[in-house]
Amino acid sequence: LGPVVEYTTYKQLQDAGYIAKIKIFNMILQYPKKVKKEVIEVSNGDYHKETVEILKQPLRNSVIAKMCKKFDQNALLLFTRIEHGLALKEILEVELAGKKKVLYIDGSISGPERESIRKEMETRNDLILLASYGTFSTGSSVKNIHNLVFISGYKSRIKVLQSIGRALRKMAGKEYANLYDLIDDISCTIDGKKYTNHSMRHAKERIKIYEKEGFEYRTIKIELKEQQ
């Protein structure tokens, strides 16, 4: 309806103590050459095809499952594609069975169900919530979220900041929230020409947002190895 007006920044709100601080971990997933070649050949530079191929990689899903096992407090995992969210839900339910409870929200989940999930998140610390950006990047207030994972990423400043805001609600004993930004690196050189994939380009835009907002971040490279 009009221009976006910014009255204050996240940094100012954090310094004033109104919201929790955020620690960001840019986790660059580096794929084996074989996987890079397969994804590039199938996608042929198309953003949507490339995204679909990357999101279904078993090596990637294994990293997400290992992360969830290590969390000692609630985590919110944000996804863009319903088929990806549902597939990951099945994987995590198996991997985390007996350890953590997996919750799920997309546009098909009713208001009362979402409210029930919200209340459960506030009273337990062993929950992994998979939610679509569309249903949870705005309008949902849950204080008891200590870990946020971008399992698929945006480059829109507003969408990124709105999503980060989900983890910054303050509660007793919560000084920091952690953001794990998964970045898929299938960049390589083909026939003498350097190819940089879409996920890497979008990640660079998100890092610019983090820097502008004054967020502290670390970049961690994770080498994915073919499972024997």
C-alpha cells in the first residue's frame, strides 16, 4: 500500500533489551564432485530445477537430522516447498524417534491446530517444528524458540528479517537465539568456465543483510562425503 518505513533496527531493539540477540552460523554445505555434476546437468541453470535437486539430496537431509539431534532446546526449521517439508518430516520422525517430537505446519493446517502447536512449544524443550515460511515468517509469537534453521533460503530482506524475528521473542533465561543458515555449494568449473549456483548467490545477499543489521555471524564449511 506504500513504501516500507523503518522506525528502528533489530540492533537498536537488541541493545535496548527488548528482543534476544542472535548468533548466525552460515553453514556452507560442500558437495562431492559427482553430486555437483549431476545437479548441474539436470537443472541446466534453471533455479527451480536446481533447488528441487538439491533439497532432495540424502547427504543434505542427513546433516539436518544430525543438527536436530544435537539441539538441547526447541528448534524452528523453515522451508519453502511443501513437498520438501513433508519429506523431511518423515525423515526426522524416524531419525528422532524416542528423542524428540516433530511438529509440522503448512497452509493446510487449521488455526486451532496451529494454536495447539504454539502452546506446546511454550511448555516443552524437546520439539522440532517444521514450518513453511508463509505460515511462520510473520504473525506467530512463540517465545520458546532457541534455534532457527533456514533449511531453504530467501534473498528478500523483508522475508529474511521477518523470519529471524520468530526466534527473537524474549523469555526468562533466553539471552541468545541461534540461526543456522544452510547454504548449498555446488559451484565448480565446467569447460574452463566458473559456475556459481543460485543458492550461493542468494546466500551472499543474506550475508549483506546480516552485515547491514549488525548481526554477528560465523561461516562454517561442511564437506559432505558420499555414504559408503
